[in-house]
Amino acid sequence: QVQLVESGGGLVQTGGSLRLSCAASGSINSINAMGWYRQAPGKQRELVAIIDNGGTTNYADSVKGRFTVSRDNAKNTVSLQMNSLKPEDTAVYYCAAQSIYYMDYRYWGQGTQVTVSS
């Protein structure tokens, strides 16, 4: 099993920045990619950014150029630097980890709220 704990959410004005962090513990060796998803009220959960063990990243089109995902394998952490935030970025952000055995995102954090005021 893998446990994920997020931190760093909060309230920020349009154009501001926030940094989210996620610490993984447990069966670390069973993790392949890690990343971030988000869910806004009344909407489905969507991919924000992911990074695999080799450092390859993938971003949602809506955040490209504004968000940066990074990973520290020595510390078992993944972070999301969010710049130029917009009201439409308001959502609960979830850290996720992909199982190396099942290749699905089956490990999730509890979520952290990000609110961008206009």
C-alpha cells in the first residue's frame, strides 16, 4: 500500500502563485508515475500534470506554461508549482500515484483545496 499526503493549498488572488506538495510513504517501490488531478464543483476529476520515474512530464493543455510538476525520488515527494492562477483553476487538487504492477492510478491523497479569487 501507498499513502499520499498533500499540503500547500489555500486562497490566492488571480495571477498569484501556490505550490502544492505531496509526500508518499509505504510501498514506494510499487510506484511508477506520480502527479496531480483536480476536481471542481459539478465537474469530473481531470488530469493536471504527471511525471514518471524518468522525469517525463505530461500536462493538461489548460495549465501548460503556468504549472510545473517536479519530483524528488530521494524524498518520495512530488510538487506542483502553480503560477498565473486563474479563477477556473479553483478545485480540490489530489495527489495520485500509479501502480507499477497494474499501471493505473490507484493511490490517492485526501485532496487539498485551491481557491483563486477574481
